[in-house]
Amino acid sequence: MWDGLGTTTSNETVAILKLDDQQITSHKKIKMDTCYESSKTENKLTGTASNTISKNTMSMEDESLDTLPVESPNKSTLSKPIIDTNRDPCQGKENAYYLLSNGFGPYQPKNYDFPKRGGRKFRSEWFISFPWLEYSPSKDSAYCFYCRAFPSNKSDITFISEGFRQWSKACFKSFPKHEQSVPHKESSTKIAGYNEAKQSGSIIIKVNTQYKQEVAENREYLKCVLETLLFCARQGIAIRGHRENEESQNKGNFQELINLRSRDNDIIRHYFTEKEKNFRYVSGEYLNEFLGYMANIVIRDIVDNVLIANIFIIIVDETQDLSRHEQVAIILRYVNNDFSPIEAFLGFYKVESTDGLTLSLLIKNVLISNGLQLKCLRGQCYDGAASMRGAYKGVQSRIKEENPLALYVHCNAHILNLCLVDLSKQISHVRSVFGTLSTLHNFINASSKRQAVFDNMRSKLNMKMGDGPSTLKGLSDTRWSCRIDALESLIFNYQVVIDSLENISENDSIHGSDANSLLKSMKTFEFLFCVNFFRDIMSITNILSKYLQSSNIDYSSVQHMTKATIQELSNMRCEDKFDMIWSKANVMRIDNEICSPILSRKSKVPKKLGGGLKQNENCNVKDHYKINIYFQVLDTIISDMKERFKENDIHILNCMQDIIVNEPTKFTSFRDVSTMYGFNESELKAETKIFNRMYRSLNTENTIQSKIKYMRSGDNAIGFPTLAKLYKLFLTIPSNSAACERSFSCLRRLKNYLRSTMGQSRLNHLGILQIERERSLNINNDEVIKQFDSSTIPRRLKFNNF
């Protein structure tokens, strides 16, 4: 037989069909007529598939006839027909479906000299009578293309794999019998369905398309729910309502906002308002689950950035919420690749006790649960509570036992606040003034009638809202800027306060005596002098207080700013500054018709203690104020600040600062830093020298900020890896725990008297989403839906295509 390569096989002889052009044309016409006649006799079951495949076969036959190689016009013979071995049925039943899916039908070679077997041979006319029939030239056997493409368990293997060769029984017995068999009819039906599906699409595809559309709508609706929930969480507003049933007029911020969005959102209207689906995912249980997923995404983002930075520090503080539960706020501080310090909120954690052991265990458990190692901890910053800073059983000492590299830094903002608190308690004049301010604030604000008197007096003096402070400010040991606010408010409203107290003293029979006592305390020159003097001091310290609350400041900046503030207070200790304050107080005394200052009665020392006068006999009024009030207050606060800020004068940080800023650097600085943190001392020295030389060639300013900016530029961090690590380590060390104080402000807004029963998990998740507003804004809702759908609990709505 013909092997398709231009040669004949050794076992069989193939005759070459020779036709001239006229014979080829005549043969085409005869074949078309025969196909037309045979198509009328096809059975109804296999009609569709047969017609389709017959047409494909006819077109392939025509192409094979048209492309038959013809010899020279002088010769009447044609070249041997080309046999497609890839379509030969003997290749196996798996090949049939592949051919069908690629647009091929039964393999029916024409113009082929079929070999004889027992005086009989295969006839090409059978292809017309039985369109499913195909022939294998290599085995001289017949097969059923339909049964090979879609075989069943009961299909005749003769027409699938073995091949049919009994040509004497073919046309009148075997072929018709196979065509009427049930397995063949099933295969023919599948062929017809397959061809129809290719044109119009199968039921599976249609169902799959509908399913995908339903999943897309479900996901779009859930995204709307998540967006609305995240908006409420980021704004810190209440989510649930007191009643959320259908009869409620106010179902809470979340459902009311969803209802508002349904007016211009078809998906929300169909799912939520019209309730086309029987499940809406707006109950408290599901909202808490969504909040948990979103908060975990934020926490994972924070932890990933910390792991990239490799080192971090912790900032911890505790407070009591409205439910009288101790809440511990944990902050992580790290430096990113741009050498910018980042402080990230890790959550609120409720504790039963605030002793050193409990808090240290809490910190370690939180770090371990988030995949952070204690050995990467490089610092810890707390307030001055004994349970935190205790040298033996405090949190900082317990952490240092496991990681000596975790330096403890006392919050500098708390240190300054302690200096001011000590000042107001140690000196009687300061204590008296701030006591009067606190009593005045409580007296006016405790009654709406007295507050109305205060407001009426402001109106009579033509004082408008935008002119200055319109109310009196209270005092607090924890609100750091309250003192300067209280002093500024009193000085601006001094005339209003005096007139209000006089009015109350005359007309209020019950509280008139209290108003009269306040008048006597405030209508003195000593009070006016102290108020003006303390305002000047607090104005200076308030600048430092605000500066120390920044998260971007470093150890060096704190040292410079503190020294500058102390120097400014020292500069106030002179005659000129005292005379300025004296003049201001004297002007206010004259404007308000207050008596001139006089010396108080000179107190004597008891005789048993030696006797004599406490004051100098030759001291006048002005000298008395200068020596016993002005200089005493300045000396107290200056010495207190110097003493307290020494606590944060840490040797290893001074060595880092020396390496970064100073030239030449001390030898001991390189040695101590390299020994403590495991740097290669020789590499650190070499990189520092080269870096400083490059920096000096382009910059004249020698500050840490300018050097950090230069390190950030270009590829300097890559060229100086050891020095870059030192820079990041230095910037990682914190200077304050103000981030915890800011988180407590968020806690107060979240857990108010209307939401006092909020659970700890919900409180923690809401706190994370509100405090980390920038990170929560980048939450991917698709990831939230994926986590929600992958839960072990089955969901009523489908959110996955697979």
C-alpha cells in the first residue's frame, strides 16, 4: 500500500490511478450526484451528524482531487495519492475526538486502489451509504468514526480498535447492523449534539455563564457592603443602631448609609432594598467578621514592612476606658528604605493587671503571634510608671533580660510634663495660681446660669467669637498643652471674668460667697504678675512639648531642642525680662483698678530654731517678686529639666551620634558601637570616612537631617551598607510615646457612653482601621471576599467561580 512518502510497501502493491483532466471532472460530477442521492436515505437519528460530516468529507475529497499531482500534459498518468497517516483510524480511539475537535471527519481516502482480500475488497461507494465509515490503508480495515470519537462500554470493539475486514458481509449485514445498534446511535447523538454545541454553545457553557454572572453580582454587592463598613470604621462613627428591624425609623449609620447608596446603585437596590436574595450579610455577626478580615490585612501589611526593616522597637502605654477596663496600646516603630521612621498601631489589648510581669508577657505574646522575633527588638519606650521603668521588676528590665540590645527610653514628652507638674506643686505661688484657675473653670462651667452670665458679659464688652478664646480652659496632668491654654484664655477674658464674678457675687445668694472668694484671689497684683510670668514660661516649654510629640524626631534633635529650651529659660533670668513682665502686670492692675503691690507681713523664724526674720529687712516689693517668685520659679524648672532629661542621656546613642555627625570621630565610638551591635569596625570606619568626604564635597551643613537626606539620594545606601544600617538603627530609637497617647484619643471616641458595651475584638479592629487610615484605605476587597468565602462555614451566596 501507499505510505504517503512516495514509495510502496513491501507487502502490498498499490495501483496508481491514472486519469486525464476530463476523467477527473467526470468523476467529480458522478460523486456529487451519488452523495445527493444517498443523503435522501439517511436515517433521522444520524441525519444531522451525517450531513455535517458528509459535507466536510466532500470538501476534503474535492480538495484532494483538485490537488492531485498531474504528470506532464504529454502523459495520461497521475502521481500516487497522498495518504495522511495522522488521520489513519489505526492510531487509536483517542485520536478521533482530537480530530473531531479540530474540524476533521471520518478518514475516507478516495482514488485509492483498495487491495483484495479473498477475492473481495473495500469499495469507496460505501463512504456515501455509510457516512460514519472510515478506512485504514495501513491495516486494510474499516472503522466507525462516531464510535471512536464517543465510545461507550457496549460499543463493538471491531469498529473501534480491531478493524472490520470481512468485506463479503460488509454492505448487506455488518455495516447496517452496526448502524442500527444502540451504542452507535448514542455516539451519533453525541456527535450531533457536539456539532450543535459548537454553533450555539452547550448547556454546560450556558449554565457556567449564568453562574459566573451571578457570582460577579454577588461579589459586587459584597464589595458595596465592605466599602460602606470601612467608611464607618475609618470615620470612627457608630455602625449599629438601637433597633434594626423593618419598623425602625433609624437602623444605624451603616444600614442607613447602605439604604442611601441603593438610590443610585442597582446592585444594592436589588440585594438590600428589594431583597431579591434571601441573605444580605448585614447582621452584627457578619460585620464583626468583615472588620476582623480588614484589620488583619492592615496588621499583615505592618508586619511585612517590619520584617523588611529587620529591626524595630515597641512603644507601650496603658489607660482605662469608659468601662473601667485597662487597655494597653502597642505601637511598632521601624525605618523604611527611604530612611523615614514609621510608627504603626498594632492594637488595643485588655489586661487584668498592669504589673511588670503581666505587661511583659503580653508584649512577648503579641510579638510572637504576629511572627516577630524578640531578638530583632532594638528599643522600648514607655512612660515613667514604676511597672514600666522599674529597674528590677519593670517591663523594660524583664525585656532586657531576654534581649540586652532593647534599649529603654523614657518618653521625653512625659519627662517635660513631669517637670511642669513638679513646678506647679513645689512652689506655693505657682500652686496657688493654677489652683485658682482650676477652681474658676469648675465654678463657671458647673452651672448653665453662671455660664450664661459669662456669655452676657462677653457680649456687653463687644467680644466676638473669632477674637480669641471664648471659654475658660481646664487643667489636667495628662493633657500637656492645657496650662498654656488656660493661661491664655484667662488673660484674654480677664475683664469678662471679673465682671461675671462681681455679678454672681451680688445676685446669687447661694454661690455668691464662692464668687467673692475667687474675686479676692484674682484682684491682686501677685496673681496678675504670676499669670503673665507663667504664660511666658509655658509658651517656651509648650514649643518643646509639641516638638517632642512628633514621630519623626530623633535622639540628636531631642538633645539639641532640650538644650535650646533650657538656654532660653536661662536667658529669662535677667533684669530686663523681669521688668517687661512687671510692666505688663502693672498695666493690667491699672486697667482693672487693682491695688498696688505691698509686702506681706514679714514672717519670723521660731526662737527654738534660732530666731530672726525669713526675709531681708532691706528688701522692697519689686525685689521680693524678683527674688522669691521670678528667680525661684526659673531656677526650679531649669534645674528640674536638666536633672530629669539626664535619664535619656544614653552612652551608646551618643556614640552613634558622634559617628554620624562629628569629624573626627572618637575611636571609642567606633569600638563601642561595633562591639554592641556586631558591626565590622574596620568597614564602619572606612565607609564613614569615604561617605563624609563625599558629603563635604557637596554640602556645607553638618547635621543629621542633611546627612540622612544625602544617604537617601542615589545608591549611597547600597554603596555604604554598614553605615546605612547604623543610620537606620539610630533613627529607629524612639524619643516619645505620644503615638500611644493619640491612640487613647481614638479609644475615647470609639468607646463612648453610647458604645460602652462594645466587645474587645470589635474595639481592637475598629481602632486599627481608624488609626491606620492610610493603610486601611488600600484594603483590597477581593482579598476580604476570598478570606470570607474560604471559611469552613458554607455561604448562602456564591463568590467563587471554581
